[in-house]
Amino acid sequence: MFKRYELHNHTVESDANITCRELLDIMLADGVDCFAITDHNTTSGQPIIKKILAEEKPPIQCAYGMEYTTYFGHIVCPVLETYVPWDSINRKKPELLFEACKKANAITGVAHPFSYGDPFARGCRFEMEITDFTNVDYIEIVNNPEPLHEVNEPGILWWESLVLKGEKVAACAGMDLHGRDSMAMKFATYAEGKEGGDAVAELRAALAAGRTWVSKGMLVTGDIDGEVAVFHLCDVKKPGFIPSDTYTLTLRDKDSTTAYDITSGSVRVPLTEIDDIAVPKLYGGEVKLENLICVAPVIRL
Amino acid sequence: MKEVYRVEGIVNRGFVGQITYMVNLEEPFSKLDIHFVFDASKRKFSPDEATPELIADTVAVCKKNYDLDIDENRARGIILGDMKTEIHTLATLNDEFLGCIHRQMTDRHMFFDGVNGTATEGCIPRERFEGVLKVTVLAFNVIKDGTRYELTVSGE
């Protein structure tokens, strides 16, 4: 089964206007499997949600994290149960903080890398210079409230350029929830898991394997069948998802992008047409960013 | 509550970084209040401060940082609407995280009530306060010279 994750959410413990209880209720109402609490520079909401979940045992899991909100960019950690200080944040050596977080068993992601920072909001753009992605689990390629072309498109392109160069870094999306925003037709993160399984452990495994989907509600999956790759559509029943009349699969490699009609629900692509590394994406109709529905895990042949 | 220490400071326009104050809480407290305030009049620009020079600077910064072409009206809107002095506070006790207030406020308390087990949003409740307290002033953005702030720590 596929599990839906909402990995970037705030509460009144930092600058949002929803309480921990309200965040939990919003996630439950929208059928989320696992959500993270990632308040700015504080872990104070974690024990509040832990207490509610322990007492009421609702059918949802929580990842206890924080968003490092630094002067040079935001590092969203959907899991960070032990606070790791960031006093010595170094714009030219952010690897030190990523490494310290990973030693504390965190999950680490670069949040909204191309958001506007100064003079709009200092620190929102990721201005740190990462040269070693070893301890970066993912890039938040879509931050839902941000403008599609100005902010999210360069984020998607940056991630694609990294993985096409061979970097092992996964892609995720975030609501960056600060209030009661609708999650319909917004991108969420999906990963494979088992009914009743530990969603955080499954997320860790998915990130390590680069097996995360960023999607509005329809996934594209792939199998190898002899000399052919078979891609399928998979409706994950995300509330508010509006199906498209037609679907197009694209495979982007280092040199080009090839499009395939997948409206029927599946398409067979000879392996000879796929480069050693390719990024599958799904569009509803014409191939343009406004129609993007899903970014699927990178194919490595 | 008993005042443990009070400090005042001034930060200049463009300062980005942090200032940490450390004090030994030699007697145990069951309540702690960390009060931080900075000059509210320095937080935003007023319409008459949106000078042609500042507007030109803003247009140039948007072009340089984001390749964003904005006209003077948009720049004026950014100056009056978005640009702000943003200073937050974070505290640790014996190197354990106590909390952080990351909200757009010029006057804030980090209040811990160890008797009732409560704390201000952003802070983690605890019963006892003794040892090395570090309070860090996090200056994300300072838009005007001479921005004064005051930090007071009190215990009970």
C-alpha cells in the first residue's frame, strides 16, 4: 500500500494559528497516514501531540520534528526528537548541521530552496552551499503555498539536476501548513508501506532508497518486464483530487525528455528508450507545469 | 519574581546573527521568565521612510537576488509590507533546550511555571531551573540603525 505523508506543518508553538490538537484533527480529517510537526526552531509541540496520541490512539501516526529556521535557509526535519543546536550554522559548510542531525537520528530535508528571502523574509531562501549531500535525505521540491513557477519550478529542476548527476537524494513535498488551508489538489509525499506498519520507519526506508512520490493524488509506478519498463497509474484516493481526462508520462534523462500517453492506465516503454538515469513525471493532459500531477522515484537502470 | 539580570543593547541595520547571554542560576527557581523586547518603532518602515534611495536599493536587491523585475510601486509595497526587523529568542539550561519563540513580536515572554507544569507556547515545561542559563537573541533581520533591545531574566 501507499502511505500519505504530510511532512511540513506548524502550530501555535511557533508562528502558525492552529494548535497541536487542531493540526492533528486536520490531518485526521484529510485521511493522512503520517504527519510531522515541524515548528520553527522548537520541539515544544512534540510532547503535546505524543500525549494526545497515547491517550486517544487515533488512526494516524506522527513524526516528531522541527524546522531549522536559520538566517541562510530552512532545514526541515520531519524527525528530530533530540534538539541539535544550530548556533554555529555556517553558510558555506551546512554539512556540519546535517551531519549532527543525522547522528541524532533525524530525517533531514532542504525546505523551499528557492523561496524569496531578503528583503521579503530573511532566511527563507536556501543560500547555504551544499557540496556533500550524504546527510541530506530529501529536497522539498514542492512547497505548496509557494508560487509554482517562481519558486517550485526551480526547486524541481535543482533536484532533477542533482539526481541526474547521480546524487542519491529523494524528493518530497510540504504543505508548510500555518493554518486551515485546504489540501485538495496540493502535492503530498507518498511512500510504500504495510497496513499497521511503522510509518516513520517506512519513510526512512523510502528516503534511503529514493522511493518517494510527490503527488496530488495519482501516482505513476513502474516495473521491469523483460526488456520493457511498464508504467502504471495508481489512484491513491487523495481527498479533493480531480482526475484528468488524459494523462501523459514523461521520462527526463540527462539529454532529453520523452512523453508517452498513459491515459489507458499503463504504458510499455522499451528499456532501450530509457537512459541509465531518468525522472518519471505524470501530467494531466498537456505537458506543462500547471498540469503536473506526480514526480515519481528516479529510475536507475 | 526576582530579577536575575537585565541587559540592554543596540543592533545596527543589516545585522544578521546571534548574541548569547549566559548566567548561572545559583539558587533553584520553580518559575522563570525571560522577557525580551525591542524597539517597536524600528520594526517597520513608515511611508515617509520609503525614500527614493531605499526604493532603488530594493529594486536592485530583487533583481540581483531573484532576477525579479519590480517597479517602484511594488518596491514600495515590499518596503512597507514585507521588510521588517525580525528578532527571536531561544534558551537553554545546562545545554538542554528550553524553547524558542519564533513569532513576529516586539515584546515576548518565555515563561515557565514549574509548579503548574506549563510554559509559553514554543517552550518546554519543566519543574526546576538551576544551573547555566543561556539566552540567545536571534537577529534575522534589522532594518534600521540604533535598534534597541532589552532582555530581562527573572525567577521565583
